[in-house]
Amino acid sequence: MAKNKIKPMPKQRSLRGTVEFFETHDLGDYLDAMPEAYFTIDLKRRTHVIALDEDLADKVTAIARAQHVPSQTLINAWLREKVLEQARA
């Protein structure tokens, strides 16, 4: 079985040129020629999934649409208001 040759990566002068190149070429053919990338991820925000009654979710969605905001934004604003009320009491 013949050993696969690593295809040389063409030199690109811009990110756009690289994108255009890989729109017509298989990235898998060039993986061995790619430099290793190192990075860290520092997640500062967590998302919590909370179940809502279907009827309540439908009503919140309708109100959010009327206000032209995502349901998540509306729910977070309402909860924030309620939590602040409770903190003051």
C-alpha cells in the first residue's frame, strides 16, 4: 500500500483566500499540514434549563413576540424584577 503524501498548503494572503480555497478543497487532505492550535476556554456564564407549563410557555411566547423580544429575554427580565422585589422586602 502506497504511503499518502501530504499535500502542501498553498500560501494565502487573507482569511478570505483561505475560505475560498477550502470551499473547493477537502480539509481532510490537509490535516497533517495544519499547525496545532492551543487555546483556553474560560466559561463565565452558565445556562440553566427550566421546564415551563405548556400553557404558560405559549402565553409568554405570545407576549414576547408582541414586544419583539426573545422569550428568554422577557423571562429573564421578569425574574430579575421579582428577585429584586424579594431582596428589598
